[in-house]
Amino acid sequence: MSNGPEHSQPATAAEADTHRPRPVPEAIPAQPGTEQAPAPAERRSGQGLPPGRPTPMRRDGDRLRFVGAATRRIARGIDLDEIVMGLCRATVPTFSDAILVYLRDPLPVGDERPTGPLVLRLRRTDRIPEERDTDNAGFLPAQPPEPTELTELSAVTAELCEVRPGGALAEVLRGVRPVFTDVSAVRAALPELLGDGGQSIVPNGQRAILAPLRGRRRVIGAAVFLRRPERPPFEPDDLLVAAQLATHSALGIDKAVLYGREAYIADELQRTMLPETLPRPTGVRLASRYLPAAETARVGGDWYDAIPLPGSRVALVVGDVMGHSMTSAAIMGQLRTTAQTLAGLDLPPQEVLHHLDEQAQRLGTDRMATCLYAVYDPVSHRITIANAGHPPPVLLHLGGRAEVLRVPPGAPIGVGGVDFEAVELDAPAGATLLLYTDGLVESRLRDVWTGIEQLREKLAATAQLTGPDHPPPLEALCDEVLDMLGPGDRDDDIALLAARFDGIAPSDVAYWFLEPEDAAPGRARRLARRALSRWGLEDLTDSVELLVSEVVTNAVRYASRPVTLRLLRTDVLRCEVGDDVPQLPRLRQARATDEGGRGLYLVNKLARRWGATRLSTGKVVWFELNRS
């Protein structure tokens, strides 16, 4: 076993019997003078000095090369832990035998003004193992540590340190510049930082450097560089090296903390704008998935939605705002809200996309978006789809055949001045429609059409496992679709919406036109009674007749065209009355002397649920009753 350098894990995680020596990092050039010839006894035994032991840097060029390589390694870190690890592994063993990194707890973000006392937490320790460490593959010594040994640093140093205002440590941190710890003022700060036990690990002489870590606006921590007593001490020019390492690390930590906070806020913003739960409309089952982007791209503008519409229909929406930022997430939220509002007006899909396009232009942003808007009707078993530059949906038939639906591609939302087309397609019972964003099918390793074909093949293969007459469970199908993503194959966030079409059988639907005349309520009662008798729901006759009579009476009072009456038998009994008057009814408390105004009050009392929806041609008032 070699005697190369070894690194401990973060100070909060103790490990036992898992450490092994680590070779000198190739990216960090060894210092001149480390190539010492082994003694004769060492040559005979084949054991020499461990590689990369720190010895004095002889030339300024050596220090510049070391600092350049070390800062590049630190800069490769994306998050806080990676930057701290980069600092530790860049300096040990090339610059020092050991390092301790303390950071503020909690770390302030950006312009945030910290409150409370300044507390430093030991974030990470790193060191070269003792000779006996490589013999027993452990850090913790069997005997109590000698004061001159660099033992398990986290075991003998304090994890938390509260910096006393006006104390020795506060003065050192305020000075910003790295200092040797053999100075009396600095020596007095060590017990405060390391604790009483930790002070014993600091060698005498210029073998320890305390370097404050100062970010853009404040001190955010400190780093302690240590060399063993048998090693050459630091030189005055090494303070400049420590200053460069501390500066680059502190600025990187500042940036990582700020990025992490922004990414967290944007991620939470995006999640709050997505539906917490999906509705359960009649005649269709829904499932969804959302995966945020990888760490480097993290927050995007993908969204999905399912919106119940009059007539037991449902609008299925999926969209993607281009870009990855909080702005993308905010625009996504505005477009989703706009789509919900437009859906409430029951506009055709192409009209919804047209108004979304206008809204995107009013936002005054150059961020475009793609969107696919579909309306499924479980009664007619048809689906109407309009597309705005979005990947086409895939339909999995009951027999196991999967097809990519041919829908007009359209231009992205935000382009302006374009027309959107809609197509109406069959939606047979038992079929499953998949709407998704491009993150599912496109990556650096494949183009979008290759990914769509792989998705189609994946769906067909999954359906074969359950047989031609049994579609795969919807939730399991979504998981199988996401499994097609390979490791590291996700550069973008993913929104997935799956809809299983159950439909409503024609025998469970009754539909009539009623002329707007005084006899309409009586005719509506008789038609409803016959339908209930045919369905074996005679127990609901009295309630249905009463409520149908009240709603139809309100409709024919102001309508100028025939009123529609529709009954649907599913897990509940649903009644819908439509007219050409756009004004929605309002529930109010009738006074004792009023001759009317009690119709909606009765509906509200007797119905399981009720509501009213404005349409482009008028409105629909509906209510539901439990079948038992």
C-alpha cells in the first residue's frame, strides 16, 4: 500500500475502515524540490517519501503555476460542497499537509444582512495520513494524539465556533489577509476557532496559516493550512498563495450559495404553479409526472394541466416556455393561468392558442413557448387538438399499437401574426394519449424525432406485456416512459400527462332540445322521468324532476333559442341545461315575500355538486346527484 495523501469526508460524517490513500491530483503541479532522493535504506525497501509532500516553492513561477491550477480546480465546483472539496484537494498535499475549512452558519445570500452572532461551522477537513494510518487504514489513533501530530482533525477540533465581537478571532477575520499563527495576536484566536483540544494540532513556527474567506460583501468563513513539524515551514510568499486560494474559494462559495437560493426559489415557484392534484373528470383517467432539469440547467418553464369543461369534456394542456430561469417559470405561470381562463370560456383549441399568443406578446418578453391544447369528449369519443410548435402526442391503442398523431405543427406562442389549426381525431375507449415536453425525447445524444420514435416503441413494448385486451396501468406506464431516460440523459425538465380514455356509452346519455316556452319545464320533467326509469334510477325521480324543473324554468325565461337538456349516467347522475344567455346565475337568499329566486337555493341544497360555465354561445348550468 502506498503512502499517498488521503482525504477525509465532511467533518460531520465520521467514517471508519473505508479510507485509502489517494494519489496526488494530476491537475495540481508538484512543487519543485519534492523529488528528493530516497535514503539507501529506503531504496532497499522500496519505500520512499510520500509523493507531493510540501516543500518550499523556489520560484515565483512555481507559485503562479500552482495557483493557476488550484483556482481552475476550485472553479470547476458548481455547488458549495464541490467548491470546498476543490479547495481541500487542490491544497493537500501540494501546498499543505492538512486543511480545515470553516464557513458561516447560516451562510448569508447576496445582499441579505445576517442577523444574530457570527457562528462558524467546520465544513470539511483534509489531511495527509500518518505513516501508521496507511498501516491500519484508519484515521483515529489507538492512543491519545500527540500535540505535534495531525490526527483526525474533526475529532479534536470544535465543530461550531461563535466569534466574539472584539475578540482575537474577530480581529483576525476583520483583517482579511492571511496570517501566520505564530503571531501572538493570532495565536490567541486559535482556541476560539478550534476549541481547546484543537489548538494542540497547530505546530509551532510558521507551519500554520489562518486565511479569512471574504466574499463580495462580508467574511463568510476561514481556512487553516497546516504543515507537520518535520516539514519545511511556510515562507512569507506563501501568504500570497493562501490569499489567492481564499479569495477564489470565497467568491465561488458566494456564487454557489446565491445560485442555490435562486434555483430553489425558482423550483418552488414552478412547482406551486403546477397542479397539486389532477381532476377526476367523467370518462377519462389521468396521470402526470414532472421532473426538474439537471443541476446545470435546473429550472425551466414546462407545465401541464387538465381542466374540466361543460358536457363532461376535459381540456388537456402541456406547454414549455423556452429557457431556464425564474423568468421562464414566471412566464409559465402566467400562460397557464391564461389557458385556464380561456378554457373556462369553452373556446375552440385553436382560439385558445391564438389568445395565448397574444398574451405572450403583451408580456413584452422575447421568451417564446410551445403548447399543445386538446379537448376530449367522452360522449362522442373524439378529441380535438391544436398545436403551437410542440412535439406531437402519441396515442397507444388498446391492442398495443402506438402511433404518433399527425397534428399541424404550428408556430410557437409569442411569434405573433400566425393562425393555428385544429384537427379532430377518434379517441377510442381504452386508448391512452401521452402529452409531453421535449425534455423527454430530446437530448445531446439524440434528436427530437429519434426520441419520439423511441417513445412510440417503448409504449408499444410496454403494452405487449399486459396483452391486447388489457392496457397497462396508467401510473406504471408513466414510470416506464421515464425509464427510457438513460443516466445523464436529462438536460431539460420534463412534463408528462397521460390520459386513458374510458368514454361514456351512448346508452348512458339522454339529450333533448326544448323550445323556450311555458310548457318546457313540464316536458323536461317527463323526459327525465322516462330516462331514469330506463336506467333503473327511479329512486332519484323526485329530486331530479324538482331540480330539472327549476333550472329549465330559469333557462327558458330569458332564452331566445332552444334550450338543451342532457342527462349522463356514470358513477353519478349529471344533468346539464344549456341556453344562449351568457349571464351566469348567482345564488342568493330569497326573502319571504319573493315569488321566485329559490331555484338555485334548492339546487345547492339537494345536489352533490353544481355549477355554471359561460360558453361562446351562452352558458351551461349543471348539477350532479349520487346514484345511491
